[in-house]
Amino acid sequence: MIDLPNLEDAQKLAQAIVNTIPEPFLVLDDKIRVLAASRSFYEKFKVDPEQTRARLLYSLGDGQWNIPALRILLETIIPEKTAMDGFEVEHDFPNLGHRTMLLNARKVLYDDSSLSTILLAFSDVTDRRMIEREKANLLQQTEELLRQKDTLLQEMQHRVANSLQIIASILLLKARAITSEETRLHLQDAHQRVMSVAEVQRHLHTSISVDQIEVGSYLSKLCASLAASMTGENNPVAINVLADKEWIGSDKAVSVGLIVTELVINAIKYAFPLLKAEDAIFVTYEVDKTDWKLIVSDNGIGKNTVTTSETAGGLGTAIVQALVRQLDAKMDVASSAKGTSVSITRATFTSRLPKAA
């Protein structure tokens, strides 16, 4: 503490301290009269020092400080709590306009006197509150746009699903009406492909994210659906999925899903002519930075014993090859009497996950 020789020196020091405070600052007596004000207070609110000192705060500037919220702070809250931080007040001030102020107040009690003083600091947060409101409005607008986007996406998905179902139904009706066995098989094959696309779309759009799809969950649900529709007690082929934790774009997910669907359906149809309890198909997806490998393998009879029409390459093979090119990848097929493995690889990749064959 500084031991000053007289009261006048102490008052000069106190006023100097007050004037160094960058924010508007007041010292009030217990009657809410102004004992001292900082230079920043006079500059901010454009009031005359001679018309401020020793005046009741509420009468300053033609009553601009006669604010109900401020009265509550000074006359009710401070007498009870002696301190208050961040008390927010909104008011239209002359020459300033509508402002938002944060008030910090302290009641100072003295040991040798029944009198007290109140220290009152002002912080103008008008611009900050305006930015916060703008951000809140932008967030609300963004959420509304996202909601509209989700609604439109759901409508589009619904229309795509209906269109695919109509096309599949037409193909099936045509297949039943055609007398040519070869044409009927082609139409049935086309019907199956359309249903495969519909199945991929259905599982793709059950994902929480629209733009990014988690591969493992996506392929597991897709293969579970294929197993439910194509296997059973009379065809007990197990379909197992192993995948690294990886998120991919929805466009890539569509291609990967269609490839898996084609290869799994092909394996179910041709790899297991003599059913055994251990019949299985493995679907694996591995990632190494930007490279990836998709493998669909089975422990069936191998391609060497499959019918000539299938080994020659049909519509399914052409679809898979086109999708592989679209993914900028390459396809390798390995087959023996122990089964068939189809690998779709982007760049050089050494597999570490197990395969059926």
C-alpha cells in the first residue's frame, strides 16, 4: 500500500488510476451519486465532467442512465451480493444508438465508516452480440437448407426406388411372355441386375451420412441382405465380411456395392453345385493410405468346372469390368478346384486378410 501524506494526494492517485482504465468506469457513493468517472466514460457517452460529478447517476445526460435493469443492479442486487459480473443491459443511448453493455459492479465497505462506494465498469459488447446473432441466423439457415436437402434427397431416393421396381417388373413380365428360351434368360438376367442396383441403393441410403459411407457396415448389411434372399436351409452358403475401418464417398460406394453384389450372386449361383456345410464366401476390403483392395472369394468348385457359357463372360462380367475401370483399379481372378478369388485392387497392395480359397 502507498502511504500518502494527505487526502488530496490520495484523490489524485485514485483519479489517475480511474483514468487509465480503458473501459468506461464510475465510482458511485451509497446514494448512487457520481464520485469519479474515467476519461473513457466521458468520451464514450459524450457527457460533460462538470455535469457529471456529484450528480445522481440516473439524471445524467437527460436521464439516459435511468434504465430499469441498471436500477435493479444497483438498488437490489449489489446491496445483497456486494458484487456482480457480466450483468447485461440493452438501451438506446443518445448519440450512440442501441447498445448492449456488460456491467461489472463491486460494493466497497470501509472499516471505520458506515459509508460505502460502488465501483461500476462498462463493456460495450454490441458488435460482439451482433456477430453472435448473425452466426446464429446463418446456422439456422444452414440447418434449414440441410433439412430441405435431406427432404429432397429422400424424395429422389423414393422415386429412384420406384423407377427401378417398375423397370424390374416390366422385365419380369416380358420374360414370362417371351417364347424364346434364350431371350427369356437374357431378360431374367437383366431383371436380376436391376434388382441388384435397387438393393445397393437401398443399403447405401440407410447410412447416417449422405456423402461418406462406412465400408464395413455398408458391405455387411448388403451381404446379409443377399444371403437372406438367395441362401437358406436348402442353400446354406455363409457370407462373411471383413473390412478395415474406412469411410468412402457415396459414388465409390455405389460401384463397390455393385461389384460385390455381382460377384456374390455369381458365386452363390455357380460355385456350389453340390452343397456342403462348410460352403462359404468371403468379402474383404483393405486400405493402405490411398490404396485399397476388395476381394470376393469362395471355397467352391472353381471356374474350370463351371459351364462354358459362364466362363466365357456374360453380362455380369462386363458390368464388373466396367465398374473396375471406373474405379481406376484392376481385376485379377484366381481359380482352382479349391475355389475362386476375384481381387479388385487400386495400385499395389499386399493382402493380409484371409480368403476362402
